[in-house]
Amino acid sequence: MAVLTSRPGPFWTSLTLPALLLAALAGAMAVKTGLIRTAPAGPVLDEPLTVEIAPRSFAYRDSGEFYRNGFAVDGPVKTAAVTRPLTIMKYQVTAGDYARCVADGACPAAEPGFAPVDPADTPATGVSYDDAVAYAGWLSERTGEIWTLPSDRDLAFAAGTRFPDDALGVDINSTNPAERWLADYRREAARKASRDPVPQPLGRFGENEYGLADFAGNVWEWTATCNRRVNLDKEGYVVNDVSSCGIYVASGKHRAAMSSFVRNPKGGGCAVGVPPDNVGFRLVKDTRWYAPLLAALRARGIPL
């Protein structure tokens, strides 16, 4: 008589059901205990216009200050494989939208260097990193979705061909400081020559190949990426990598490292290089089903 036997499935399939059950239980407990909300707080706001960037692999120069054997060098070019779509605001947050957050008492007042002619059609400027984080929390509460600042890599992914390459272009093996000084001087002089400080209406700087509008115009954008200093040895291996999370990267025509509380980049708040003309922000929407739980844990100081 034939004996029927069952063939064991792959190891990962045996973990799928318990993991799903655990996640469902954690989500149910979080809702029951009030850790996460099931509905927006207060009057519901319409979600801002977004674009969805399809997954792809792309190359970009890593952010940070890199030194090799004591000399400043260009950061490495990395290839990143993004496996999930990125949902990001098509336009930067407007002065009018930010003013709603201020009116609700959830955001500090902005300190723009120029009064917007039409707040509904002009990017918010004069906002710090801390202000942008406050706005993201307010928008999440009012829409029932999870909004956060993008990372530097997120912006590089979404900006495509418009993302800046901050390379000095100096031979990494050169020990002549004059070469670096001249390269840095030429780069900073070129940045100053192209400046146009008055914030322009939405769409003034066009769209990139993915439909993202106005990136690398005259409003730089806060990111959630901490500034870092990386020291390499003679062979190019990392000796140490120190992040400074009171200073964040703002990206636009070039990257700028600024203290989190700075609203006016021209007032001496730029930690490295030429300051931006203006600083504002746009947000990404976290579409993962467990995003509310992660956001609630972070809000309670639990690092993830």
C-alpha cells in the first residue's frame, strides 16, 4: 500500500503565517491602546498632489564630508537599488499650506526673507528643519496618512538628472592642497554667479523626467539625512564615520549642511559651503501598511 507523504515547503513559508499573525496582533493592540489613530484628528485635509516614482537602480554621490589621509576628497558614487515606489509631493509645501499649520498652533511662524505675493502659489521659505518636522506631524494628523521628510537618497532618487553632483573633480591621490583650494573656489564662485533669490511661483522651474516640479530651483529642500564626516585611510577604507544629527542636509542646486533650527540660511546657519538662497521642503508619504505603528513608536522616542 502506498504511503502518502507531505513535502516540506521552503523555510521562509513556515515563517510567513506567524509573522503575519504577530503583525496583525501588534496592529490591533496599537489601535486598541490608542498608540495609533484610526482616523484623522480634526477636520480632514485634502492630500497634496503627489507623484509616484517607480522602482529602479540609480547612481548618486554619497552625502557628507570625506577626507582621505587628511585631505578633502569627493564622496563615493554609490549604486542604490530601490525596490518600492516612492510617493513624494509634486511641489514644495506652499506658504499658504504652512500658514494653516501655524494657525492651528502646530507650527511656529515662518521667517521668509521675501513676502510671497500669492501664498497659495509660492513655496514656504524661512522654515527650519524642526519646523518642517512639525508640519509633517500636523499633516499626518489632518490627513490620516504618514508624511515625513525625505532622506537625501530619496531626493536623489526622485530628482533624477536634476540632482546635483558636488564633486570637486580633484585626483583622489593628489596631495597638493592648492588643487583642492582652486577647485573649491571655482565651484563656490559658480554657485554665487547663478543665484536668483526671490522665491518663484509653483512650476516656475519646470518638471524633471519623473514629473517632480521645481527641484534645484531657488528653494533648497530639507532632508532627514544627518550631516557626516567620513575619514578614509590611504587605501580608501573607512576609518571612522561620524554623523552630526543636529545638522541636516538640504538639497537643491547643491547640497548644504545646516543646523536644524536655522530658518534663514544667509544668516550664518550654513555649516559647509555657500548657503542656499532659500530653504523650504516637500514631504514623502509612507504607504507601508504598518507606517502608522512605526510613526507612533518614533513619536514616543523609540529608535527604529
